[in-house]
Amino acid sequence: MDDVIDIDMRKIITDLLAGWKWIAAFTLLAGIAVFLFSYLQPRFYSATTLVAVTPPRYLPSFENQNARVIAASPTNKAIVDLAMSDDVVRGVYQDWKSSTQASATLGQFRQDYLKAAVGGDPAIVILSVRAETPDTAFTLANDWAQATVTSANRLFYATDAGLTTGFEVQIARIEQDLQASEQALSDFESRDQISILNNELTSLLAQQADWLNKKSLIVNSIRDAAGFIAQVEGLGEDTPVPASMQTNFMVLQLKVYNDPNPSQAGAAPLQIQLPATDGLQPLAKADFVILVQGWIDNLNGQSEEIQASVDQLSGQITSLQQQIQDQKNEKARLTLDYEKFQETYAALIQKNEEVKISSSDLYASIQIASSASLPEKPDARNTVRNTGMRWLWDSSCRLALF
């Protein structure tokens, strides 16, 4: 069979043994190089902290004054991701003091110097830091743990003492607005004329009502007087008017003239004694009509004067009503502003006190379980392990080549 290869194992072993010096020489040189490289590397020190994810049993509830149970808490994986986030790592990076800091980026620092891992228990997160000096490793490890705990509590449980700063700024601003609104309301009350204007308005309305009543009386009297003329229309010019009609006309006149003038409201009415019917002098129809018509014309003139007075009063009343409404609107606006600032101020004071209580460390969920201690010994270089692994690798490669 032509495709079968005949391998002579004795010849292969003989050839390998003939080149063992070269293999040993190259392997020895590679091992020495790996050993020197590992030995000359800078020494590193490691520090480790533990972060515990344990939610608080109670938090204050300001609605019913009872404590409420926190149902959920962040997972340890969330804490690991948060610890390796740019915001947290950036603060640790800024605290790092090293000769290589200028050439190391934030990502390189995170990859080469920081390590966050989940502990054996779900409630534990392990944070490890490698640095060139024990003090640096110690400082960075504790700073990193504190930054992680602070960020986690602020993010998941809003426990941040700095939250009160914003409320205090708002309180100071609202307090100034409250004082200004209180002063504005006090100034308005010192010049408030609503009561005086209301009194003036009441007086004008009373005068207007009197004038309107007087005008109504005159209009009704003119209509009644015109009725007298219509009743005697069929009589001859020289025919005497019945004494009863003269008496009715006199009564009508007394009704008008006995009414007090609006400008003299409250004055006692005139007491006039009517003459007896049989004592009246006979009056011809023509003279009676002239007398009644003249009286009607006089009443029409009075009605026009009264209307002019009513129109003038209406203008004054409208002006007073507008002034009163303007002052009421201003007072309502100033009062509303004062009450609004007062309620806002009280609410901010209460909220600030609530934030002070709920943002304290007493109600924190994420806590440092174990702080880092100062490293006493540097990390092992593992030169023997690295050299042995390199020697085995090179030996394998050399054997394969031969």
C-alpha cells in the first residue's frame, strides 16, 4: 500500500537527544529572562473593603406618623456596577497620587487598580484596590467604599444630608417674599378707604332712590292730571267744573308737594288743611284746563331736573363702585399672595425637617461592613510560578520544532 508512511521512532528519539543541549540552553535563557522581568516589576500593595447591602428595617412615614417597612433593596450586582461607574471611579481617580497618574486614563485606572466583586453572601460586595504604596492603597480603598455607599444610598434611598441645602435656599427666598408681601398688605391696610367709600356709596344710593321715587310720583301725577283734563273735555268753555273735581286736583297737588325733597329726607311732611267742598269758588272749564295744564308743564320741568340729578348721581355711583372694587381686588390679591407665601414657607420648613430626618445615616441601607486596613506586605510577584510556566511553554515549543 503506497499511502502508508513508515515512522521510525528510534530515529526520532535519537535526533531529539542529539539536540538536547540547544533545547536546554534556550529554555534556560527564557526562564532567566522571565524571572528577571517579573523580579524587576514595581511592587503593588492591595487593600480590601466590604460593603453590606442590608436594608433598614424601618423608615419614618410623615403621613401617619408610623414607621413603614422597606419592601425591596438593590442587589449586590447593582452595587458592583455602581462602584465601577464613572461618577464613583472619577472621585477615587482624583484622589490617586502616583507617578503614573499623568499617563493613565480613567479607564486604565479602573482596569488596573480597582476590582469589585460579589461576595459569597448576596449581601456582601468586595472592593479591592492595588496601588504602589501601602498608604495609597489604604486611602483609595476606604475612599472608594465611602463613595460607593454614599452614591448607593442617595440613589436608592435618598439619604443625602446635602439635600437640605436646596430647601434652605428656597426657604430663605420664600421668607423674603413672605416679609415683602406682609409689608405690602400692611401698607394697603393703612390707606384702606373701602369703609369710607362704602359709606359714600350708601348715601348716594339713598339719594338716587329718593330722586327716583320723586320722579315716579311726578310721572303718575302728570298722568292723573291729564285724566282730569280728559274728563272735562265735553263741557263748554264757560261751564263750571264740579267742585269734587277741583278737590281731587287739589289733593293731587298736595300729594306731590307734600312729598319731602330728597335733599331733605327725613323732614316732616307739610300739614295742609283742605277747604270744604262747598267753600270752593266755581271755576270755568277753560280756567280749570289752563290751571291743570300749567301744573303739568311745571311737573315736566321738575321731572327733567330730577333726571339730570339722577344721571349725575349715577356717574358718581359708578365711579365709587369702581374704586371700591379696585381696592377690594387689590386687597384680595395682596391677601392671596401673603397666604400663598405663608403656606409655601410652612410647607418648605416641614419638608426640610422631614428630609433632615430621613436623610440621616440612621436610615441608610448600604453600609461599610469592613474598612480597609493598612497593607503590611506587598503583593507577591509570583516570579517562580511565572518562570516555571514560561519554562514549560518554551520546552514544549522547542520539542515541537525539533
